Amino acid sequence: MRPVIDTISQSISAAIEKATGQKDASAMVTPATDAKFGDYQSNAAMGLAKQLKTNPRQLAEKIIAELEIDDICQEPEIAGAGFINLRLKSDFVAESLLKIKADKKLGIEKVKKPRTVVVDFSGPNIAKQMHVGHLRSTIIGDCICRMLELAGNKVIRQNHIGDWGTQFGVLVQHLYELSVFKKEDENLQSLEEAIDTLSIEDLEVFYREATEQYNLDDTFKKQARKRVVELHTHSEPLTLKLWEHIVDESRKNYQFIYDILGINLHKENERGESFYSEKLAGIVEDLKKLGLAEKSDGAICVFPEGFKNKEGEPLPFIIQKSDGAFLYATTDLAAIRYRINELKADKIIYVTDARQKLHFEMLFTVAKQAGWAKDTELVHITFGSVLGEDSKPLKTRSGENVKLKELLDEAVKRARGVVEEKNPDLSEDEKEKIARAVGIGAVKYADYCNNRTSDYIFSFDKMLAMDGNTAPYMQYAYARIKSIGRKGEEKGINIEKELKIVKKPYLGEDAELALAKQLIRYGEAFNCAIADFKPNFLTAYLFELAQKFSAFYNACPVLDASEDIRPTRLLLCELTAATIQHGMEDLLGIETIKRM
């Protein structure tokens, strides 16, 4: 179903062309900021009048005279200097409701030309537990994938993990020096058994110790580099075994977090740096042949066009260090080539924090200058930081990043308190299930309802509140609607049968019409969200929908309505619940619950 705003925009653009001869003029249609002025507003006459050097109000009158929109809107009105206000006809809204009822996607259109889109997101650290700094990339990236898939694109999720390089030689050497691996009489099998006991918590501690030793001990540093060679050449079985265990144990940890958050990222979605390791020398050689790479201070660099340092000198994009080692830049270039040549990506999206902005700008420029990304769109989606209530980056009292598991456990624990207060008679299993849905949902929704480019303050009290734009409020709104259905069945009302007999919805009350108008705008809200990959457009829409439902429910009896009106009101309940569930679960990955 085509969004109403698109239909109106097309009609106004056609009217502008007839009135002025201007082709492809922007209709500049937006939802009205105040319902008393209508449902939509066009500001086209304002900008166009300046261009044509004419009176904007008179131009608006000419546009309206040519406007063919009677089947959708009431008579257009001109306000102020030349704003065109439009109000939808109730008959059109009623017909649109029936179309949405018959559409599983509730009015969301598929793209005309589906694309293959690779989305690179999450990127947890190896040998470390996931922390709060990984939250935004993980859940925003997942939401982007969900939106793109729902629009009909082929989406390939990619989890780019740092599973290669010097840090593994450092950690492996430290593990070799631990007492459990020093016994000369131990055979490889018993050593492997000892390796298998290493937990992610052990590895995290050992990695800190290893890094300190690497920075202080030249002998250790030499041995660590030897381990890197063993790893890269696959020449030492125990080194490989240690590396594999480090990666596998790390994977278990972040997969556990993904499962809690409902994130669709699995082992088959991984493309670690080790995957690209054998392609890196070729990247450097190819850039040299193209005349883009050159030696500078011993390193091999590309100087992409348009990038300079504070002194006005060309800024280097280093792809190989003077000691021969490759860098993130080299791996990222290899990843772009793989995704374009092997995965056939039409578009590649990277979801990282804003601090990596310069890196990706230079990366994309190099890929384009090399001719590797001629027809592929490269996009960097940035986001702000998660702050504590002191407006500083969220840390523990000791100054460490907050572990994501601990944060989520705390959210569920606090949500359990809310459930106990609201519905103490539920069974323990029900309380636990609801607490998990509410707690995890609260963390995700609080992130989504903020503009992703901004920092936001993490507050359990605000995100778990039962009022305001929060997950618990939305989950309660959904549960409240589902309870109407249960009460109806208890009264002997055949709800399914009544929904089927609605041929022309009755929208005689203002609250009914307002709710119906909001319901038919779901596709419009989706288009706004996917255009800029901003989930806050979805949360804003859902919150407004829940508010309009509340106003409808308070003004319009549902189960006690007369038999000729009740089916329409049940339909409004059904479509509101379906839209909330679809937006929360299918797009935001947040569970809805039938009772709280």
C-alpha cells in the first residue's frame, strides 16, 4: 500500500507543473504539526514563489486550482503566507484501513528494485567480554538489517571480528608461560585439555597481564612475535590450538549476549581478520600497480584525494607498516573487495561510533579511487555514546567499561520488581518471562528512541517507567489491547466473526478517526526510518499510536458498543495491536507480551 504522503506529494507536484510549468518541483509535504490545521501541509508555494518572484499566497491558490485530490482530501485550505493545509476524508481513511487489514505488512511497501546489502555491525573484541560500548552497534545494526529485509532487500549480516595479529601472539606467549603449560612431561592431549578450561574471564585477565609484559619485557616481546609467525604459518599445533580456543571462547560469550538481545548474528555471519589475511599482500601490490600506494617514512601509504592534516599536508592512509605488518585499513580494503566481488554487494553499510568517521571516509575514497567500488554504495552509519547520569561515558566505579551481561542482568532484575508490583499473582515462570521481555526491551527501546547520532544518558528509572516513550509503556499498551479480546470472548462475543463483517468501517467519533489516521501512516513512518536508518522515527510513531489508542479507548466503549459500531472498534483494536507487535518485534526486535 502506497503511503498517503507519497500520493499527496505526487498530486501536488503535478498541480505545480500545471500552474507554473515547473517540472519535478518538490511538493514539500509534511505531516501537520497541529491536528487543528489538518493532517498534512505543503510549503511548496513558499520556496517556489521566491524563485518565480511572485506572491506565495497567490501561487498557492493557483496550485490548489489545479490540484486533483478530491478522492483523498477535503477542500484544501491556505494558511498564513501560503501554506497549503490538507485534511483526509474519513471515507478514504476507512477504505485504507481495510487495505491494511488485508496486508500482512500493514501498509509497508517493498522496494521496486531489491538490492544486495552487506551490513557490518557489532564487531566484539576477542578475548574480552562484551561491554556497553558494543550495545549501540549491535542493536542499531540489527534494526537496520530488519528494516532492509522487510523492504524486500537481500541482507547479508557481517560480524567483523579482530581475530588476527600481534595481540594473539602476545596472549598465546603469556599462556605458554603459565604454569599449567610449563610441564615438560605433559603431552599435547593433556595440554589441550588444560586449554579447554580457560574461560572468557580468564582470558580477559591474561590479556591485560600479557599486554603489560609485552610493553616491559623485550625477551617476551621477541617470543610473542615468534608466536605470531607460528600462527600465520600454521607451523605450531599448540599455538593454533590456543588461538582457536581464544576465538571459540570469545564467540560463546558474545553469542550468549546476542541470544539475550534477540540479535540474528551467528558463526556463519563472521568474517574475521583471519579470513582476509592471505589477501592483504595482494591489496598492497594492487594499489602499488595502480600508482596509488607509495613508500613514506618506511611505510606503504595511500594519500587519498581531499584529506589533509592541520598543516595542510596530505594525510596518509597506511596499509603496511615499515616492519611489513598490515593494518586495519588493509583488512577493511580486502573486506570491501570480497563483499563486492564475492558477495555481489550493491551496498555496504558499516555501523560504528562516530569516532571512526575519518577512517571510513578515507577507506571509501581509496576503494573508489582504486576502481573497486564503482557501482557499490558505501555507507557509514554513526552513533553517539552511552553516558552515565553524570553525563560522562558509562563506566564502573573502578573506571572500567560496564560489562553488557551485567547491565542486562540488572535490567531484568529491576524489571522483575516492576512486574511484582503490577501483577503479584502471576506464577514465578510468568514473572520471569515478563521481566526478561520488559528488562531487555527497555534497554533496547531506550537506545532506539534517541536520535542515533546523539549521545544519550542511560537511566534504568527512565527506561523502566510505565509512562512516557518507553518499552514498558508500549508493552503495556499491547497487553491492554489483548485483554479487551479476552474479555470479549468471556462475554460471548465472536471477535473473529465480527472482524470479518467489517465492510465499511464506522469512524464517526473524533477519537476513532484520529486513531485510524495514525494506523494508515505506519508505512510512512517506516519510510522515514529506513531513509536515514533512524529507529527513533519508528519509536515516535509507535508511541503516538499508543497515545491515540488510549484516547480512543477512553472516549469510545468497545465491548459495550452497539452491534453496528462494535466491529469497527474491534478492528481498530486489532490493527493497533498488530501494528505495535509488528513494529516492536519485527523491526525493533523487542518482545511484546499479552499480559503484564
